[in-house]
Amino acid sequence: MPEIERESYPPASEPESAAAKAEDLGGVTMHTGRGVIHAMIIAGQIEGHCEAPASTKSTKYERLLPTLFAVEESKEVDGLLVLINTIGGDVEAGLAIAELISGMKKPTVSLVLGGGHSIGVPLAVSAKRSFIVPSATMTLHPVRTTGLVIGVPQSFAYFQKMQDRIIEFIVNNSRADAAVLKRLMLNTDEMTTDIGTVLSGREAVEVGLIDAVGGLGDALDALHAMAP
């Protein structure tokens, strides 16, 4: 009788580790002599429920949320380094990412590179320790939107509540004062086509938003120092 050909299958692969899954979803996990660090990059526009234009560099919140979960639950990863260079974006998406980082028990450090503008401010302060390079800036301004807005008191009340949520988060996760933040956000003297304030790296430290001016080495030293 002719021999029946048997279909062969590749051997079952080992289940991916949490660190490997986190790397697939964005960022990089580095194994060093001082521990295992996952670096997460938040760059461009924070994309929320609506997709950003194809020509716009964006960070998708639905990719970062499972990454943060994987990092927190991983037995391999010792800490999280958040590298930030963002123009801001969707408020709810940015706050969702910031709340997850703030609620992590593992060591977390943020480093602002280039800019941490708008909703990037809560992201920068969400880590247990924050740094900003001297040449970076951070922009504070009120909540704003584009497109059709129904001109009724309820709409403006909604924006005010959203603004209060942002200020409360920043105050609870930094040394900044709420009254100072509101004054900077409503400043009309500095920006030609908008209201708000652009802070240099050192000014961001002076008002209490960021812990210290520093670079990558400083951020990594702080992160490793917090590791158990």
C-alpha cells in the first residue's frame, strides 16, 4: 500500500514573556548589569478615539495601556523609563495613560525631551521621579477643542470640569501649586495666537512641575536607585 503522507507541524513555541509582549507593543526592554528596564516612548500627538492624520506622528493610547499592564505584572522588568516628546493631543487618552503610570508600584521615571506640551504635562509628572533636559519646553494652556461646539453654558461647564481634572492630577503628582498653574494657563502676554505659558526646562523645575533638570544618565541612575 502506498505510504500516507503525514502533515508535519512546527513544535509549539514557548509562551511569550510579559517583557517580550511589552516590546512588541512599543518601546524596548533592556537587560543590564543593574537590572531590567523597559523604555516607553511617547512621541508626537497623543491619539485618542479618533485617528490622527496619516502625515502626523502619533502615539496610540490603546497600544500603551496593555504595555503598562505587562510591565507592571512582569517578574522580569524592574522599572519603567518614559521618554516624552509630545505636542499633546486627546485629553482623555493622555489622562488614561498618566493614571496608569501614576498607579504603578514599580519604579517609574519620566524624561522630557524636546517638549512635553499640553496633556504631555500630566504624562511627565505621572512618574515617581521626573527629569527634563535643559533645552526642552513645556506648554501650559486651558483645555480647547476644534470643530463644532454647542454654545450653551453646559458646554463651557464641561470644559471647566475637564480642566479641573487635569490641574488636580498635576497637583497630586508634582510640587506645583494649583493657583500658579491656573495663572500660567490663562496668561495672555506670552503666546501670540493663544493663551498660556511656555516653560523652559529650568522654569518647569522652579514651578514644581518637574523634579530636576537632567539627561538620560540621570534618569537611569534615579530609576536604578529606586529598584529593590
